[in-house]
Amino acid sequence: MAVRSRRPWMSVALGLVLGFTAASWLIAPRVAELSERKRRGSSLCSYYGRSAAGAGAQQPLPQPYARQWPEQSPPPARQEFQGPQLPEAAPGVTSFRSSPWQQPPPLQQQRRRGREPEGATGLPGAPVAEGEPEEEDGDAAGKRRGGRPGSSHNGSGDGGAAARSSRPRDFLYVGVMTAQKYLGSRALAVQRTWARFIPGRVEFFSSQQPPNAGLGHPPPPLPVIALPGVDDSYPPQKKSFMMIKYMHDHYLDKYEWFMRADDDVYIKGDKLEEFLRSLNSSKPLYLGQTGLGNIEELGKLGLEPGENFCMGGPGMIFSREVLRRMVPHIGECLREMYTTHEDVEVGRCVRRFGGTQCVWSYEMQQLFHENYEHNRKGYIQDLHNSKIHAAITLHPNKRPAYQYRLHNYMLSRKISELRYRTIQLHRESALMSKLSNSEVSKEDQQLGVMPSFNHFQPRERDEVIEWEFLTGKLLYSASENQPPRQSISSILRTALDDTVLQVMEMINENAKSRGRLIDFKEIQYGYRRVDPLHGVEYILDLLLLYKRHKGRKLTVPVRRHAYLQQLFSKPFFRETEELDVNSLVESINRDTQSFSFISNSLKILSSFQGAKEMVGHNEKKIHVLVPLIGRYDIFLRFMENFENTCLIPKQNVKLIIILFSRDSGQDSSKHIELIQEYQNKYPKAEMTLIPMKGEFSRGLGLEMGSSQFDNDTLLLFCDVDLIFRGDFLQRCRDNTIQGQQVYYPIIFSQYDPKVTNGGSPPTDNDFVFSKKTGFWRDYGYGITCIYKSDLLGAGGFDTSIQGWGLEDVDLYNKVIRSGLRPFRSQEVGVVHIFHPVHCDPNLDPKQYKMCLGSKASTFASTVQLAELWLEKHLGVRYNRTLS
């Protein structure tokens, strides 16, 4: 019994001993492993956390992002036009996308086991190549990279500091292939434009260091890498492969993406970052515009069916995994090259050893833009189109001027986006004020109003804002100062193109998710008007192409009406010349004493002094050149007007008559006698007559007359059919700026008084401006105020043009092409007196057609001619006074 009672107790004790022993065998090693992992994980997180924190405190933010908010002010809570944000890290955890320690190669794994100093920016023991700038920390690095001290170097540009600190400190490495001869031009242009927007690092690979002289001042230091044993010879296969090897050896575990770029490419850093952050750099990805070779090279590049390469011009992008697989075999790739094209050979090497090839995607052709325009000039000529806006890289820009031009355009687009963003914020602010029953600010009332065609409600008939009708090429207007039918001007064409571009971007905003794409074809017709208080309004009938690429593919034309309003944003201005208050006060006191209170009130502004003075500008002598043949009665009227306007008031002018005469010379004798009479009557007046033989040529006469004077002479090209007043002469002085601006007044031309007056005697006042008496001669460019030096710089007149017209249009085009600014406006101080127009059938066909058009426009207005026709043929008599 006793023995039997001890057996259960001994069995329990033995079971417990065996159970604890087995548990220790199974659990203890697992606990030790977990403890070790926890310790190592804590060390890794601590290391990378300290590194990221240290870098965030020391690395500078690139310039474009550093300018987004002032110093010592909190960053905005919300930023527009940025890439996708990474999720904010939880407390105590550093969040990474594509962690830098995933699948490391043995060399980088050994490097990472060592401890780096806090805030270190490079790898321990990493050799510095010849010409490679050493890494600085703190404010020194910020000054070198053009950033702000104490800013993050990742360049992501996203909203708050928490979002920036959650991203990897370095994201993209760009190696720019250049040559010694381009370091001071193309490479410098890259450094000054798009390189500052890259979320990472940009270095240049050449045979030597950059020069010490830039565009008039020392350039920023270019980070140039001189690869051992590599020169600038072309084709650059060895340079390209060795550059990729350099990226691998020095930066493989520091950056997620690597890019090989030419020195004539333009890269949009913000769009590139947004695109790459949507991809996984741990996968073997090789990105760029897919190439197969041109027609002449097909079958000669050693490519099998289905094989391709990424074209080098728009740029090649490698994921970290591609470099990890490919670079150890670069020596073999260099020894086994089949072509002289370095991009083909790089693509072959990636395909053999990287386990991938250039992405087959139609979208890559749009994102990596290569200019395929006919007769390419080394740059992208048309910048204002959807392809340029959608692209990430743009190639080529062979000259620095082209690079700066493109960068300037991209910055202007960014300004437009930010101005539109301000409109949206004003609308939100106005809405919140209404919802909270608080007072809406005056600025929100002006800029925060929602789009509508009913902002302005006219109360009278004259207050109605009329619409202009337009087609794809023509504009029809009822405005008094415009012809009823005209070609769409370049300014309006640019505005329409920009409007259509924005409309198509809004329509295609969700095109991928919807599985369709809509392309713009043309404007069928439309309406346009300008509300001066709110903006430009459009009603456009658009012909579009609907393309469905999901399911059953379909392409059909569709028409849509677009009701658009382009609102005015907040106005900005800049003073180019400070106000000289003392001169203004003296001028007001000199002109009138009745407004002396104005001058007294302006004295409070006397601290603002002007930087420039127009010394003697109001007294600048005008040299009036009048070419003439015959027409003595018209010349007599011109001289009477000249006497009343210039000679009696003693205007500072000089009259030059270029008198053409035929062989007999009898038709010019009266003109010479008339000039002599005025010279005797006004002996101090400056009047000169230049006789010329042969057929009349206005361009030849004006060229001969202007050749008599020096380059600083102010010339007025005039006609004998004009009468003018003294205020016109002053505007001729004011609106003509030597070396900058030429004044082309639009003069008022009278209709035939026999038609307009209906047999009644004409009025004595020729300066009557109405639809009945005449029209603005907007097609004429003959009356011109220009300096002699600008006339020579533009190329002068075409003296081969004989007879009526065309010489003025030719000079106007030359003025525009020379870079001078034509100032064109209605001039109320000049009237073209009606005279019958005779068009010689022997004229050049183009001149003869222009002459007939001018003749037809001088009879009467369209309304009055219609009234005369109705009265003659239908016996209907209208009240002409009302019309």
C-alpha cells in the first residue's frame, strides 16, 4: 500500500523534470535569438535614426525649396504641386521606403557593420575620386550646395518637417556626362537650372576640373569627377560604363535610384521624384525611352527580336538592384561590345547581367521626351504644348541659352500654378467666412468669387459687354477700334492655346483610371469677351478625339461646349524708375497755379528721388521727312498746316522735302518756289529740299533723306496727305526710345466727304472722329517715329520697291526682327485727309492688291454703303443721322 501510494507522486515529479528540460531545449534558444534580434534591431534603428536626424540638422535644402518660406517662420501646413507623401512615422520608428539595408552586397554589408560618426554624410573608407569634392557637414555644406543652413538635403519639397524627416536623406544620384570644352557652358547651365531641383546629388564626369570663370562672375563650384584612364573621346562607351561603376562603388547603399544624363538634357526634379517614389528600387528596373535604332541601323545593332535599349539622350535611370547585379560584370561588357553606341551597349549589359531591359511602355516616350521635330535645330522650339508639360526629361538643348530659355518657361508655369493656387485659397477663405458668419475680407471678395458669367449686371444698353465671335483662324469684332474681320493675333492665339491646354489637362486628369484619353483636335467656333473687373470669358465649341484603350479599343470624334472664365489674380507691379517728386512739383506749379494744393500734398514724398532724368527730352528736335512727287495743291495744304503747327509756335523741328521729278523738271518748279517763300518768311526755320530724279519710290526717298543725319537724330516719316497738331509731335518724342522702342501711330483716315456728307459742304474741322467721318487706319505703317541708329540697326528701307506701298510693311517686319519694340496706338493728333486713290495696274501684284484694298476702305463705312444701296435699289430711305 505504501509503495503503491508513492508511485503517483514519483511519476508527477519525473514528469515535471522532463517537461522543464524539454521546454528549456525548445524555448531558451528562441528567447536568446529574439533578444539578439531585438538588440541588433535597436542598434540599427538607433544608427539610422541618428544618421537621419543628424543629416536633417546639417544637410542643406536645395535652393528652390529653401525659398518656399521665410527664415525663422514655420513651414506651411499644406503645400501644393508636390509628390506623394510618405506616411508619417510612428513614435520611436523611422519610416523608410525601400529600406537601404535590403539585400545588400557583401562589400556594402561589411561597410555598414562599422560605426559611423553621428551625422556622417559618406561611407567610411570610401575613396574620393580625383576631382570629387569632399563632403562637408553643417553650414559649410549648405553654403556649398546653395541651400539654407540647417535644412534637409533630400530636396523632396513636401509640406512639413515631419514629412521630410520621414523620407530617406538621399534619394537620387544623377551623373552628367560632359567634356572639358563644355564645363564652362553646358555643365554650368545645368548647375544653374535643373540641378538645384534634384532630390539628391548631381555630379559631372569629365576629364578635368571646371574653369574659374563664368558668365561675368565666378561660377558656383562644379562637382566634377575625373575618372582614371578615361578621356573625352567620342563615342564615350568607356566613360559611360566607368561612371556607372563609380556610382556603384561609392553610392550604392546611399541612393535608391541612379541616372545617367547628358549635359544637354533638362530634368524636372519634382516630377521625376514623384514618378520614382511610386516604384520599388529593390526591383531590377531600367527606365528611359525605349529605342531600337533608326531605320538605317535596324538589324545591325546585335539586338534579337524583342530586345531593346534605353536611349541615352533623354536619360537612363537604374534602380539600385540593377547596379548591384550588373556592375561586377562591367569589364566583360567593355570587352564584348558590338557597336559604337554607348546607350546600346549599356542596354545590352543590363539585359545580360541585370536580368531586365528597358521598359516596354508607350508612356516612357512621353515621360522621356526626345525632340523629333523636322530639321531639328538643337533645341525644342515649341514649348507651349501638352507634351512638354507631361514630360519628365527634355532633350536636347545644345546651347546654354536654350537651357536657360526652357528653365525660364518652367518657372513661369510654376508661377501660374501658384497664382491659381492663391485664387483657390481665397475661395476657400471666403467660403469659410460665410459659413462662420464672419465678415469676408475685401481681398477675398475680389479674388474669392466663384466663376460666373453674371458677375457684372449691365443697367444700360451701352454697358453691355459684347462678345467677339472667333473660329480657328479668324476673329469677328464689333469693336469700334478693330476691323470687323481679322486674323487671330499671336497674343490671342497664345491665350487660346493656353486655355485649351488647361481644359484638356482637367478633362484627362483621371484618364488612366477611366481607361480613356481625350485629345484636342480644333476649335470649331467660339465667343470671347473681357470683363475688366473679373477676367476673360470664353464659350468654345471644341472638336475632340475620344480614345478608349480599355476593353474594346475605340477612337471617335466628339464635340463639347466649354464655358470658361479666366479670372484675374492679384496684381503685382515693380517700379523701374523712382518718382522724382521735386521735378513733379515744379512741373505742376509751372503749368497751373490753381492746383497748388496738389503740389503741397506731394511734398511729403520728397524723400523719394528719381534715379534718371530726361534732360532735354521734351525739346528733342524732330526731323520731318516728306517724300513727294507732283500734287502741288495737296503740298500747299500741307505747308499751311506746317506753318500753323510748327513755324508760328516755333516748334523744334526741321522739315526735309524729298522732291521727285521727271526728266522735264517742270512739275517741281512750283514746289521749289513755295519752299523759298516760306524760307524768306521764316528765316530762322530749318527747311531743306532734296531733289531726286526718276520714278517715285517712297522707300528710296526716305532712305536718302535719313542718310543726311547722324545716328542720334529723331526722324518722323510723314506723308503730304496728313495734317497734324503740336501734341502729336510731343508724343512722337515721348513714345520713341533710342535702342528700345519705335512709335507707329495708328492714324485716323477720312472717308470720301462726297459720300458721307451727301452733297453738303464739308465741315471746317478735320479732327472729327466718328464712324461716319472715317476709320482708324490700322493696316498702315507708313507714319513712323524712329531714331537713325535704330533705322540702320533694323536694316533700313528696301529701295528696290517702286510705286505705291509695301515699303512700310517691310520696314515694320525688320523692326520686329531686330529686337526693337514697336509702340502702336491710336493717335488723335494726326488725320489723313481723303484723296482719290489711283492704283496703277502695272504695279507688283501684291502692291496692286493692297492698293485696291486701301481704295475700297476709303469710300464710306459698311453701314452707310448698305444704306446707299438700299436707297438706290429698294427706294428705302434711312435716317442717316441716327445711323
